[in-house]
Amino acid sequence: MRASQYLIATVKETPSDAVVISHQLMLRAGMIRRLSSGLYTWLPMGLRVLRKVEAIVREEMNRAGALEVLMPVVQPAELWQESGRWQQYGPELCRLNDRHNNEFCLGPTHEEVITDMVRNELRSYKQLPANFYQIQTKFRDEIRPRFGVMRSREFIMKDAYSFHDSAESLQQTYDAMYQAYSRIFERFGLDFRPVIADNGSIGGSGSHEFHVLADSGEDDIAFSDSSDYAANVEMAEALAPTGERPAASQALTKVATPGQHSIEDVSQGLNISPAQIAKTLIVLGEAEDDQEAPLVALIVRGDHELNELKAEKLAGVASPLQFASEEQVKNATGSAPGSVGPIGLDLAMIIDRAAAHLADFVCGANEEGYHYTGANWDRDCTISGNDKVSIADIRNIVSGDPSPCGTGTVQIKRGIEVGHIFQLGDKYSAALNASILNKEGREQVLTMGCYGIGISRVVAAAIEQNYDDNGIIWPDAIAPFQIAIIGMNMQKSEQVSEQCELLYQQLTDLGYDVILDDRNERPGVKFADMELMGIPHRLVIGDRGLKDGNIEYKGRRDSDNQYIAIADILDFVNNTLSKP
Amino acid sequence: MRASQYLIATVKETPSDAVVISHQLMLRAGMIRRLSSGLYTWLPMGLRVLRKVEAIVREEMNRAGALEVLMPVVQPAELWQESGRWQQYGPELCRLNDRHNNEFCLGPTHEEVITDMVRNELRSYKQLPANFYQIQTKFRDEIRPRFGVMRSREFIMKDAYSFHDSAESLQQTYDAMYQAYSRIFERFGLDFRPVIADNGSIGGSGSHEFHVLADSGEDDIAFSDSSDYAANVEMAEALAPTGERPAASQALTKVATPGQHSIEDVSQGLNISPAQIAKTLIVLGEAEDDQEAPLVALIVRGDHELNELKAEKLAGVASPLQFASEEQVKNATGSAPGSVGPIGLDLAMIIDRAAAHLADFVCGANEEGYHYTGANWDRDCTISGNDKVSIADIRNIVSGDPSPCGTGTVQIKRGIEVGHIFQLGDKYSAALNASILNKEGREQVLTMGCYGIGISRVVAAAIEQNYDDNGIIWPDAIAPFQIAIIGMNMQKSEQVSEQCELLYQQLTDLGYDVILDDRNERPGVKFADMELMGIPHRLVIGDRGLKDGNIEYKGRRDSDNQYIAIADILDFVNNTLSKP
């Protein structure tokens, strides 16, 4: 492509409404333009990236045996009423009426439509497993669209849905999708992690999110420094400390801690580490029938955070987790929440594994303005063999913890969720009565999986991970152009112009995506534009270099030029670039 | 692709709600499924065709220098208010509100959005001409969606918009698009015609429709049997008859024609050809200020049809054309419409060229139940030199007329409009104030062209042109698969199975799209399915053939098999098929 025939729509100023770097750079590099809140036009330069992302996803989905279909954007309300989501889905579901006043919605996802298609088309277990996908425009009416195409209202998604007659078959396709996703993100050239995620009521390892690691990510990912293990922090198990609990060495002492309500207050007031404090939180338990819900004490170390998702999954704890009111806490403990502790407390207790390993610790004395020091389990508060006490994992994992997989130490990084694979079970197939005749000749409701990739989101996430002060740094596989050729003084020097054209032709013939910057602009403008737009490889041709028989090469991450002999340039490019 | 791993969703019965053949066959062949009125899911087999159509369009648009973008489906009302179309567009425009109650529509077309983009991005004449296209989902809320994807509500369109600083530049891009469209439809392998079309107020040759010829088409196309000329019947000029008007040979005679009101009545009653009758139609003329509109008589031959589009463009005729009421006709002529004629008529008259060449003709006598025979112009009704009379082309061209291009004779065929190129002028650029700085440094409003192809419609049109009793007959270039390999008794015969697998691998490696029907079905089922789905080339491998060293080949349009030696089969395929 010749830059003079292209739309180079770079902008110098950082747009004031763009907060995150990918949004800023996509606007500045002329990749997208805002049409309205959460609605973006993809300009030619941005669309090239989007199409490369699409192509890689399509290739790998096909390779994994999934079949591509294309479902409508506009979906009839009837199907959503059948699944129950017409009522459940909030205002993110954009509803509309046609000219005959029939109700429709703009599809934010296509479980209903594909399940309807499958219940009509598939009749026998012999047609299973089946896995259908599409790459398609979706709409979610976000209350606050932001971050450009990272959280837009209209976006492009690859969504796939698989259908099975057994859990084993679902697991096989799920594993194949896991592998396909791993290949896809590897081919993108992005640093990513498949991350164990929550899959609601189904349990097991039936859900993984694929995260692109980036400091600006919205999610915390815990991963092992020595294995492939990675999980959403909310999901990662915090293992019990190894070894015996240390023996008691201090006497239990009640100390005045006036005005000290938070862990930080107490830690400073008593000059001890938060890790030596047992923090007691009172929540609602499970109510029996019409009875008032009993209270439950959750105890974690002062330097740890309660993991609500883990806690609310435990027997005896109300789900979703609800903290007791200050009044309820006072009635049950005789103290405000800031001075509550396990000693003498007449409530069911769930103690985190790390907190249960403490000795000579500090805790609230259940008396306003007082704490205990030198507290020790069993000596001061019986937990072994106590029916009302259980020990469980109820905290967030932290950096430095042993990895739940048994190998290595946990590190925490931030990630951007760009993919999600999920074992749906029969949620939709049961509601829509999608069944087949099984081997025994009986009607059997199908089991489903679903698998999404945020195509437009991948583009933004790639930038969040790969940029510098000068702009975007595209990985080769999804760069709009792989190579920029810039001629110095091209309009005046015939030999520069000729060499540019020759090289442009040669590299294009070799199958590379090349942009020849033949605009009548100063070299500085061309350099800046090509860097801003993130073209990963740059070849500069000038009279001076040609005199020495050289072409200058600079990789987008390099700090220095390399001088390559003209005769060697094609070999050099072939060796340096991964072919398209 | 192995058929056992694919979704072969053929159906034996013709669906009762499908009227046209393409709709029937797309459903029966498992190409599409109806989700709701005018909404279709593309199944894998159909989507392959759609993607091939898209790919050819994309390649040729790129080759013609157009730049691909992607605009949102959902568009803000503000832009449509700016262009005025928010008010003008009827209920086909699907309007909706977002959660904040802002107004949007689902884009049926993207003139506003692209013009908004261009007014923000293009600043100088140096950036012109520019031509942007997209291949994208559109929505039109048709009052009566029908014919499957031929007239659906959600559909895929390639729409392009070009921007210019002069009419000459627009004409150049228009011509390039004309060439690109011609290449596109040629590559599809369809019998098509670029057809001169109406472009409203702009005039000139600024609009062409591209029609796929098919008996089921909704439009009549007039084309020359000896040149490239083709025009929508409404647009084709009917030339004046050559030579002198024959001399009068009969006396003017008033004859009773009781109850004979139509041309057919009079023709039968008087036993003369309709071609010998002058038909007089009274319409409204152009009113001056507040005055009542005068009446105008339009006269065409009895075997010809008035062309309203031609008539309403003439000076003195109201546009849009309006017929006078029966009362108005009686007041002006003294007779009901069925007995009106030019002799003695005190109205402005416009006589069609062919009607003006009549001699000894029949016409109404302006007296209920009477006609004249032996009427002759000038002798009985002065037209030469008469200010109130003009002679013009106001009829539809008919088969057998001389071609307007001057070469050959006109034939009429039916066509399906699948593409349209159009010189828009400044309709949108002026309304949205899209301007650039011209060479003189002055602000200048842009001139625009637009260019559409109905991507999903092409698929249906291709079928309307190419089918037989057994199903679809795809042209090679857009066939879902080019070659079907069918093994006879494949499940039991090891040598058949091995030869099938070998050939499948060889042809796939050569780059052909091959479907290997490895389903455990009877050969008859496989033959029928592959024919219904329109796979253009079939190779059958059986024990009997293998004994003789042969593979059976049959083209989808062939009536007989050919027996090809196994050693020659790859050469045979290479020679027979156009490569992908």
C-alpha cells in the first residue's frame, strides 16, 4: 500500500476524552473514530488489525472442527422469553419494536438463537458433538461506555456454542477449545494466561478466562512463577501453611486500644505487624425456614483480605455474602465491630487456614476499646474438636503464597479478559427443550458449552500490552502493515525513489504487508507516523546509505539502526520477520 | 471437509412459505434458516457461499483503490436529522432508544455516517479523490419481507462512498467502479447486465444498476441483441420510426363502438390491430401559482404502454404523474375516458413518436360510444406547427424496437438488481457541510458517489439464474465446495475408502474446496444431497470402476458420466475446473 493512496489519519494531540492508553493511541494513530457514545467507526488502518485478528481466530476455530455460521443481530423477544432472559436481563439488553410493534432485541450474545437452531436441526446423538461459531457484531447498552473499543456498546465478538450428549463429550470439546484459544493468543504474539474462573453453580474446572497481561488490566490474576497455573485471584485457592502451628509463648493480656478500630490502627497502636492480628468479621448465616438468620464469625489474618466468593460458597453462610449490621454485631458480641474477637464468642466461626496457624496473636476482646495480645488457639479459644468452628480457605491469595498447583510461588499481575470458555450445562437447552434421541432411542436434553473472544477488545488489549512513548508497537501477526519503507527526500532523489519502488515490489511479492510512505512530507513526520501507528519494522532508504550500498533497518523496539547491504536486504527481512 | 463432520441440513419437502425458487432451494439445501420474519441464520453451507461472494467483492474493491472501513450498525438520530432523512425516511427505518432515551436507528445505508467521518478527516483537495467501502450488516424494516434473503430485513451489503472536488473526478471513480462491478459479476460467473438507470434529478448517465438476468426477476431490462447497451425499460429511449409517415388513404369515419372502452374492446370490435389505434390519456399539467392545473393529453399507440417516468419529466406535465379524474375528463372532452381522442380536442397534446407516425388510425371521437376510423394527422388534427402539440418519447420500449444505441434490435429480459452505482452530487455533503480547501484555498463542498452490492442478495440471485429440478447449480467461483467425492459402499470397501481419502487429500492439497461424503448413507442419498446443494463437480469412486482403473466424473449440468483413468484424474480436474 502506498501511504499517499491511504488514509493516514494520525493526530498529534491526545484526545481529552480518552483515559486509557489504548483508546488514546487508537484515536491518535487513526485506527478508530467515535461516532457516538460507545459507537466507533474502524478506519482503514484499524480495520486491517481487526481483520487479522478475525482471520487467526477463524483459522484456529476451523482447525478445531468448529463450523462457522452467521446469526442475525436482531433477535425476536419470544426466544428470550422462553429462556427467561427477557425478564432477567437488565437495561444492557437493547430492546426495540418493529413496524408491526413486535418486540426484538439487539443480540448481546446468541445462546437462545443457536439453541433454537440446534433444536430444529439436530435429531440424533450421531450428529454430536457439534460446535458452531460466528464472528459477528454485538450490542450491549453499557451504562457508561468507556475506554474506546475496550468497553464499547457495539463490538465484534467470536462466539461459539457446542452441543453434547454427555459431560465427557463436553469436556473433550472444552479441552479442544482451551487448546485452540491458547494457539490463537500465541499466534497474536501476546503475553496471555488462561485463568481458572468462576463458573457459578456448575463447579469443577468448567470455566477459564483468557487474559492479556497488562498493568492497566481490570482483573487480578494469580499465577505460579514455576508452572502454567493461573487463576483469577477470586478463584485461586490459598493453601494451608505447612508445618505445625507454633507453640504459645505469651500470656493472654487484655490491653486498652481506645479509638483503634481498623487493623491499621491496632497495628500502629500496639506496634505489631498486621500479619499477627486475627481480624473477625461478622456475617449472616443461612436462615432456617422463617427463622432469623444466625450470625457467623469469619476470621482472617490482618494482612489478608476476605474472599467473599469463597466464603459464600461454604455451608452455613448466606449467599450472596451479607455483613451483619452494627446493631446485630453489638447484640451478639457486646462490642462494636472494631473490637470483636474469637475468645469467648458464642457464634459459629470459620477460621481461615492462615489465621488458624497463628500463635501469640492479637484480636478484639469483645469489649469496646480493648484487644487481647498473646492470644493462642485452643489454650484461649477451643477450636480443635469444636463443632461450631471450622477451618477453611476464605481469603484472597497474595503474592508470595505457595502456588495452589503445588509448584512455585504465586505472583499477582493484572489482566484484561479477552476470552472466556465456559461449560454451560443444560441451562439453555433445558429451557428451550433442545434434545436429541440418544443411543437408547430416548429423548435427551443436550449439554452445552460456550466460548467467546472479544475480537475488537483484543485489538485494544494488544496495545495496552505493547506501546511506548512514541506509540503502538504491534506484534507482527496483527500489525496493519509489517514493514514501512521510508524514502529520504524521495520526491527529489530519483535513485531513492527507484530503490523504494523496487524494494516495495520485492517485499510485496514475497507476501509481506508493506506500506511505502511516498507522501510528500518531511522524514520526521513519516518516522513519527509509522512509530505512532506501530509498524513493527522500518526500512529507510536515503542517498547517503545508497552511496555505501546500505539500507537502514530499525525494529519498532530497537534503539539503534542496523545498516544492511542492499544485496542482503531480502534475506535479512526473511530472517528477521515471521512470514505472514 | 468431511460431510460426516459438517452440517448437511438438506430437507426433502419444499417449505410451504417459500414462493421463489431461490428461497425454496436455500431452505431445502440447508443454506439458511428463518429465525423470524425477514431474519435468517446462515448455516455453514450457505455462509461459505456468502464468504466467497464477499471475498471477490473485497478483492476487486481493493484493486480499484477503495479503502475498507467498518461503520456501526447503530447510528445516532442527530446525523439523520442533519441530512433531513430522519423526517423523510418512512417506517423502513428502524428507530430505537438507548437506556438514556437517546434516539438511534439501525442503519439501512451509511451516507450520513461516512459523510460525517469525511468532514472530520479530510481537509484538502490533495486527499481527493477518496473512496471508502464496507461489507456490513444492514437493516430495513420491510413491510412485507419475502423471498428469503432476496428481500430480508437484516442483510449484508457492500456499500461504498466516494468524495471529489469536481464532476470529472467523480466521473473517473464512477467509471472505475463500473469496471470493478463488471469484473466482480464476471468473476461470480453470472449472466449479468449493467443497466442504465434513473438517477433522479441529477440526469446524465450518472446511474447504473447491475442486474443478474433471471426469469423470476422483478425488473424489465431492455438490451440490444448486437451491442453492450442495456437499460431499465423505464429508462430506455424509444427511437422515432424511420422514414416518412405513410400518406392518408382512408376517409375519416365516425363509427359506433358501444360499450367498447378499452383498446382490446375496440380492437376486437373493429377487427383492427391495437397498433393501429391511438390511445389518448388525460393527465394533469403543471399548475401556475394558485391556478387549477390544466389538463394534458398524452397519446400513445394502442399496443404501447405509457412510460410515466418519461412523461413526468416533460415540461408542462405534473410530476409525479397524475391522471385526471373521470369528471375532469368529461368536462374537458365531453366524453368518458374510453372514447377520448385527439380530433377536435382543445387541450395541450404530447404525442408519442410512434403514435405520431400513424396513418389511417382509429381514435376516440370525444363522444360516448363513438370512435373515428381512417383518422390522419394534420388532415384531421393539425400537429405540424401547432404550438399546443409536441412529439416526444413517452412510451416503454418493446421487444423488436431498434436499440436506442443505434446498433441492433431490442430484446427484453427480466433481471434481479444486485448492484447500483450512483452519482449523488452534493445531496449529503451540502446538508452536512462536508467541505475541503480547494486548490485556490477556498472551502468547497464535496461531490459524492455511492456504490452498493447486495451481498446476501447475490447468493439468491445466483440461484434464480442457475438451478434445475434437482437443485442449485453453483458457478465454480462461489460454490460452497467445488468438488464432491462420493465413495460407493465406502464403509465396507477398503479400496474405495482408501482411494477416496487419497483423492480428497490430493485435491485439497491442490487448493480445491472439496467435500468428501463419508456419511454412512446410501449412494442415492449422497447423490441427491450433493446435487441439491449445487456442488458443481462430482467424482464417484466404486469397486467396479476401480477394477477398470476408473473414477466417474459428472459436472452438475452434464447428463452423462465420464470415466477417467485414475492416473489422469488430477490432470482432468485441473483442466476441467477453473482454479480457486
